[in-house]
Amino acid sequence: MERHFDDELNDMKRNILKMATMVDESIAKAIKALVERNPDIAAAVEADDEAIDMLEIEVDMQCLALLARRQPIAIDLRFITSVQKINNDLERIADLAANIAHRAGVLSKNPQLKPQIDIPKMAELVRAMLKDTIAALVEKNTELARTITARDKEVDEFYVHVFREILTYMMEDNGNIKTGIEHILIVKHLERMADHVTNIAEDIVYMVEGKTIRHKFEK
Amino acid sequence: MDESIRISVKKFNAWYGEKHALKDVDIEIPRNRIVAMIGPSGCGKSTFLRSINRMNDLIEGFKAQGSMLLDDRDIYDKDIDVTKLRRNVGMVFQKPNPFPMTIAENISYGLRINRMFKGKKDMLLQVEKSLIEAGLWEEVKDDLDKSAFELSGGQQQRLCIARALVIRPQVILMDEPTASLDPISTAKIEELIQVLKKEYTIVIVTHNMQQAARVADRTAFFMLGEIVEYGDTAKMFTKPDKKITEDYITGRFG
């Protein structure tokens, strides 16, 4: 049976997908700003973050309105409560992209520490995770969502690797400490992004299967 | 709380003439719990409810098979006293149906026909106790001699609940008890049901999903005369085991 409720749920889903696309673009732009040492691109990311914040509030309001008006149960309830969490995680990722952009802006005014190779690679991993997670959401594909946790570990390893590398630059020359710290914070931001993507993937498994896989809870 | 089983049903089948209304129903209803029966119209949930106090016996062509135990006694045993059974299994209907008597007489009626009181003072005490239990006492204590029809719909329904309580049943069956009530009266009845489960076992048929979700400890989903799914209400309304249950309770059905 066709339900008007489904139109409302789809509307909310479209907003989430739109938000995911904007967040992905923000990550890409933030890394571009870093690689190209371009403060204008960095400033654009910070402006985009405001639009994402607005969308977050809109989705939040949609969730609350549907909870109040429809008293959803079962899959509808799992979908709406999952969207609330996914919405929040996406917004946090956007904030981290804005932080990276801000640091890229600072770095563009300082001498380059080293050519950017690892950070863009790490960012690509995170973006691929985000894309697959959103695909898993659209297709209700929990098999795909479950692969995300393992890929989060790859990003964690990347973080440790880049951290050590930057540390050597700082040990070599304490004039590198300021830019070195900026680099370390950027990889930390990327690592946190991957954690948020992992949260989203876990929410998708809960939404579709009703199973909790957070905190190694999978039974 | 005591989790022992009050009603145990195994391979229960029922027919209205040729129509096979209940098919191999297996269910256990624990003591001091509220169990909701949900499902589309004609799914057998009301038939099942009315089988518990043998109300269906009054329908021509009704036939039952299988076992339905109330505290280990088969309700359908040949030598069971149906009147006594119905005293143990009270019922509240969709539309409040007070007797054309005063408020007090409505309640004391059951006491009188069952000779369950010792003198007038005892009778009045029991009437008062039941009205308190049904949450109606404060509203009617000065009007006990007025006609029951002067009460509002919600009050009449609570009067019917008090009337069922006065003869101290073990089980209370409720067939859509709030279907004809406004939201405030509905909320009062739902609150009352929660209080009553401390003393009684309650089986409630409802078309209102949210009501089942709000009041019941366990929920049974009926379809085409069978129980499709039966279990913990919180689980049923967050992640039912079966897709068909999910489709029904979220209104995607049919």
C-alpha cells in the first residue's frame, strides 16, 4: 500500500543524500586547498560548512516532526532514529573538513614542510568509505556497511604512519614544529572522520537488521 | 513478578460452521501481564478473545478443538461450569454497556447474583473498592444512586470495568475497550490497565497499534486465523521477526 508517510521519509532520505554529497565535496575541497596551498578554496570550505549546518537542522526538524506526527514503529522508527544519528555524524565530518581547510589556509602562508602525498591518499580512503556507506544506505546493503569497520582500521594505521613521519621532520628541525603540528592535526581530523563514517555504517546495520554492532556488540 | 503461566493454549482450532476461524493457535499468557492481540479485521483475534470465556458458545455452529488451559484446567472440558468460568474471566466490551440501573446497582449486581456479600455494609464496601480500583470512585461517590446512563462514555467504561472487577476475576478480557472513547478517557483507561495488571491478567484486543505498543507487555499478531508472531512488545514494535508483521504494523499491508 502507498503511504503518504513514505513520501515524507523519502524527502528526508534525499536531504541526507544531499548532505552526504556536500560533505564529500567539502573533504575534497579541503584537501585540494591543502595540496594547492590555496587559501581561497580553504575559505570556500568554511562557507560551505554553514550550508551543511543549516541542512542538519532541517533534517533534525523533519525527524522530530515525523516522530511527533506519525508515532513511527518498527522499520519506520529504526529509519528515523538512525537518520538522526547519521545526520549528526555527517555534520561532524563537515566540521572536521572545515577544520582541515582552516589549517590548509594557515599552512599556505608558511613554507612547505614536504610535498603532500600521504594526506591526499588518506583522504581518498575516507571519501571511499563515505561513498560506500552512503551506497549501503541507499541500497540497504548491510554486507557493504559491515566492510567499513575493517577499513576504519586501515585509516587508523595510516594515521600512526603519517604521525611518525611528521615527527621525524619536527625532530630534525624545531623550526618545523608549528607546521608539523598542523599536519598532525589534519591527519587526526581525517582519522576522526573515518570514525564518524564507521558510526554511520553501524547505524545502517541497525536500521536494516535491527542488530547492534557497535562496541564489538555483534552477536 | 510472578512469570508463571495463567492461560496455556495448544493447537487450538475454532470454526463458525464451515469457516475455520482459528488455526492451530499456540500461546502462553503469563499471570499479571498485559497481552495485546493485533491483526486485520477478521483475523481471529476477537474470536480468540471470546474463546477464553466461552462467549462463542452462544454462536450457532461454533466448534472448538485443541486445548486451552486456565490454571491447568481445560476451559473446554465437558464438566466445566461455564458460569463459574465467566466469573473467573471477566470481559469489557468495545461499547460501554451499563445496566439500566443506578451506579451502585450496576456494581452490586454481580455480587447479588453470585451471592458474594455478607450484609449490606459488606456489599457497599465491595462496591466502593471496585470503583476505587477502576479509578471512578472520586467522580461518582456522591452520585451512587444516579442512573449509570448519566455518566460520560469514559466513565461508563470504567464503570463496566468496576463491574467486572467486583466479582474478583483472575483474567480480564478487553475487546477494543477504548474504541468509542475520546483521547482523555482512553488515556485514563490505559493508565487503569497498567494498575490492574498487578492483580489481574489482562488480554486486550486493539486496532490501535500505538495502544498495543503503549500498554502491552507482550503482543500477538494474528492473520487469517493464525498467530504469525508473538513476543515482547518492545521488540515487536522496534524489530519484529517477520517481514509481514513489520508490513502490517507500519501500515504497508494489503
